[in-house]
Amino acid sequence: MKDPKLTAERMGRISVEEYAKAPSSGTVIVLDNVRSAHNVGSAFRTADAFKTDRVYLCGICAVPPSAEIHKTALGAELSVPWEHCAETLPLVRRLKEEGYIVVAVEQTENSVKLNGFRREEDARYAFVFGNEVSGVAQDVVDAADFSLEIPQFGTKHSLNVSVSVGIILWQAAAGNIPKSL
């Protein structure tokens, strides 16, 4: 075997207990009425990969324990802290009061393109991802500090929400957004 794949153990991945004790990443995600439990599970798995501090499940989102969430999260719903909120807007207001910069991941007239976004050093961010059909609710977009858009070049209007979570969290974790995509 020329180039064997690495196991989690060989890569030195942290345990669930170590995850809980690790320093804050300064990043949380908010799922605004994301219907699919598989998308919720995928968001958990991605949140774990980038050491997200918390996942907020708002409105009609599926919540753990759930076989469908577990199928895609592969246990990340056990490592990433989460909270269910009946409505998204009161949570957004609370996060702003707690000092988070709230970012609606949405295509809007004045959205910041992802390749033009620079994370402020030591700032805490709450990235809000929306429903699979209607996106982030307009009242939540209005309450956010700004909207962040993932540039797209094909015929489709949007990406799957779980794909968007992956792109945004990788860029936020990297802290080094490329100027051109």
C-alpha cells in the first residue's frame, strides 16, 4: 500500500470530552426552519469538523435524538452543543445582545460576496442558514448585521443548505478568504 489513509486516531482527533473543554472558536450556527433531518445532521457533522461552539435549531428543525440526524451526523450531535428555539428572530436578538455579529447567509440586494468578506479578529459570529425552499426568513435577514452570499456561476439559484454550511464554516475557520474563487 503506497499511501494508506489516516484514521481519526492517527490524526489525533479530539474526544467528545476534549471538544467540550476546547477553547471557543467564536462561531455558532443558526438553522432557521431547516426541514430535512439529514440537512440538520450534516450541519452537525460539519460544525464538529470546524469546532463550532453551538448549533441553534430554530422552528421546525428536527432535533436530537433522531435516527435521521444521527445517520448524517455520525455522532456529531453528541459532541456539538445545541439548543432548540421556537423562533429564530428572538434568538438573533439575544445573540446580538451577547456580542455576536449576526450574518444571514443569503442572497440579498446588499449582500457581501464571500470572497470579499474578512472575519474581524477576536469577533464572535453567528451564521444563520435558512429553510431549503424559502431561505432565511426576511425578518431575520432584516435583523442581521449583514448578509453573506456564496458566489455561484451556474443556472441554479441556490446551494443545498448543508453545502452552504460547509463552505461558510471552512472559510470562517480558515480566516483567510481568497479574493477570487
